Amino acid sequence: MALEAANPESEERRKRDVRPVIAACPVCNGRMEVVYARNNQQVSVCSDCHSGLTIPAAAWNILRTKRMSK
């Protein structure tokens, strides 16, 4: 049995939201790759030094608020 989304409108809004991608590693300046992007959280890992960077849900809420206030 397939499960349906609890709030399909928020699912569609999440897909439309443009989220910036961290391009360069803050440690070695290598290329960052997004390995997890779900539940308002994005995790990127450097392809060279394997350092991880997690952007929490609160940061996306602040970004959305700043964009709406412009």
C-alpha cells in the first residue's frame, strides 16, 4: 500500500524552492556534492577531503523570510 503525503501543497512548494548549492569546500576549496536533500535539510560532502557540511531547516526558513521581505 502506497502512502500519500500528509500535505501535498507543502511538497509542491518544497520542489519549487530554489536552494543554493555550496560550490566550494570551506576546508580545501574542493568541489562539494549534495548527498542528501530532504526534510528541509541539505548535506554536502567534499569530493576531495570528504568534509561534510549540513545546512539545517532553520537556515532555509531564514532564507525564505529574507527573500519574501525584499
